[in-house]
Amino acid sequence: MDATSDASPLDDDRVAAGIEHLQAAATEMISAARALLDVAEDVVRDPDRLASLVETFGDLARGAGRAMAHDAGSSRPAAPGVEHIRVG
């Protein structure tokens, strides 16, 4: 489309194609959200699955903490609790 054309920029085929892609992406996001909500609903309704999920996240968090302590050059595992560091 050149600058002297009277056609609206919205008439451009590229704009139409872009809108189609955005609509398709939005539809996929909605489908993904529905699937995630279905899983969340199943987990909330089953206390055993919820407890298992919480335990798994706890294990992941502890593993990440140990990895961070190791990456920081610490030779000892991260101790539970809060470490107070004086500044200044």
C-alpha cells in the first residue's frame, strides 16, 4: 500500500491476516486456561492430590534452595530458617 492510496490501512490483507492470527492465539489461550482450570478443580476436589501437589512444590523449593546455596559457593547445605545478615 503506498502513501497516495485512499484505502484504509485496515483494508490491508496483512492486517486481516494479523487479526486472524491474534484470534487463533486468543482461542488457544482460552483453551489452555480451561484445561488448567479443569486440572485445578480436580486437585481441589481431591485432598490427597492436593497434599501430593503441595508436597511436590515443597520438594522443588527445597531443591532450588540447595542448588542456590551450592551455586553461591557454600560448602554446607542451606539451613532451615532465616539468616540475618548485617549490613553497614
